[in-house]
Amino acid sequence: MNEKIPSILAAFETFDGTYKRDEVDAALALQDEITPYLIDVLKSVLADPVAYLDKPDPFGHVYAIELLGHFREVRAHDVIVDLTSLPDEMPYDLFGDTITEDLPAILLATCGGSIVRIKELLLNREADEYCRSAAAHALVYATVEGVVPRQEILDLFGSLFTGNEASSDSGFWDLLAGSAYDLCPGELMPVIEKAFADGLITGDVVGLESFARVLQRGRDRARKETKDEIKRHMPDDFHDRMSWWACFRPAPKAPRPPVSRGKKRSTRTDVPAGRTLLSQTVRKLGRNDPCWCGSGIKYKRCHWREDRKTR
């Protein structure tokens, strides 16, 4: 082992609010040597994800998956698919916004031209719907990059609106419709229109009128927009992937919500410590909602990690 690797991994291991730019540069310079150790980090998480999350502010796995995606490391593909196939919300608890932002590009970058396991994740009813959606979007990327014929993916997507692919309260079909939209799916519109009529697609992600607009704009424009999206999530400079994340920047402090006289303060246990909400307006803050602090950033990218400690 190169003598620098233990200190790099140690710096990545725990989140302290600082982006580890110097250590990232060192990891990039030692790509061949450090890759097996980054894969081992992910394998250790997969072996016992609950125990891993019990560690104080674990973060090494986040650097690992992002670096391995940047390296286009085929040897990491299986463990990445296995981690994002974990049941319930475990993948999100582990990787946060990486699931909805970077995972499609990471899946494609590490697949080595084979979409077999990406399809496996898409078809896995036990997997989280957002991980399945990331797999669908990775397949969209694969068509744009020439890895797989567009018609093959359209046929696959078209077969997944029967109503048997997920539980009735799942958002799976809305998310799948969002991926299909990016393919400018004129050939698929009878299936999509029926899925809207049957209530499988609710329009929460993309409405039927939006499909009409993308078809009017044409396939070439849709393809260019998807290529631009891939580039945003797979930039040439690794620092452009992570250094700007909200968790590495101090969020502005917001004033405490006012408490009007005559109204009870909530005694809900899921309200973060240090903040008081009125019982008439309390609701559980979703991770995709704007953060309570007023930063304008999604809660999961901002104070979610901090608030988890107070619950």
C-alpha cells in the first residue's frame, strides 16, 4: 500500500463539514493504487449497513462511490448496484442526494458497457423507488451514449406500466414516466396515455401536456439536453462533482418561528431540538422540501444530517 493511502481514507472517513480537496487530489493521483481500497469501503458498508450508519458521521462511502464513478471503475459496479438495491430507504440513508442526482451517471460509468445489472435494479420490486428510477435514468443515458439501442429501452419502459411492477401507492410509474420523457417517446405514447388514464401516472413528475411539448421540440433537442445533463453529473474535473455541495458550506441561520399567544407549542418528538413549531402547522419535513433554515436548498442537502442527531 502506498503510504499516503491510509491518511487519505482516514480524512474521507468522517464528515466534518469540510471538503477534502487535498486528499481528493491525492486520491486522483493514486487512482490505480487507491481503487481497491475504495471498493473495500463500499463492501464493508454492504456487509453491515446498519452498523456503518451507527458510526459518528460516516462519509467515506460517499467519497468512495463518487471517486469510483469518476474513475469509471467497472470492478465497483456490482457492489454499487447491491448497495442501491438494499430495501426500504437504506440506500438514501447511506447516500442521500447522490441517489437522485449522481447515481444514474455512476451506474452507467461503472457498467463497462453491460446494462444487465442496471436492468436488474430497475426491475427489483424490493428496491427503493428512487433507486429504481436512477436505474431507469441510467438506461436513458446509455441510449444517448450509444451503449444500447434506443428502441430496446423504449420497449423495456413500455412493458413496465402494467400495474404489477410496484405497490399501488408507489411513485414508481411517475418516476419511470420522467425517464421515458427524456427519450422523446413518440412510439410509446399509446402506452403512456393509457397509464395516465388508468391512474398509474399521476402527473406529479411530468404531465401529459409536457409529453406533447417534448414531442414537438423533437428527438435531437431531447438528446442534446440529456447529453448536457450527463456532463453536469460526470464533469471532467472531479472537484466540480462535490466541492459545491451545500453540506460543505455553512447555511445561513434563520430566526426561530414566532409563537403566537394562546396556541400550544408542539410536543412532537420528530421536531428537531432547538426549534419550536405550532401544533396547528406542524408536519414532518420531507427530505426533498426546502430546508427549514431558509437557505433555499433541499432539506436533505442542508440540515438533514445535523437534525438526525437530535431525534
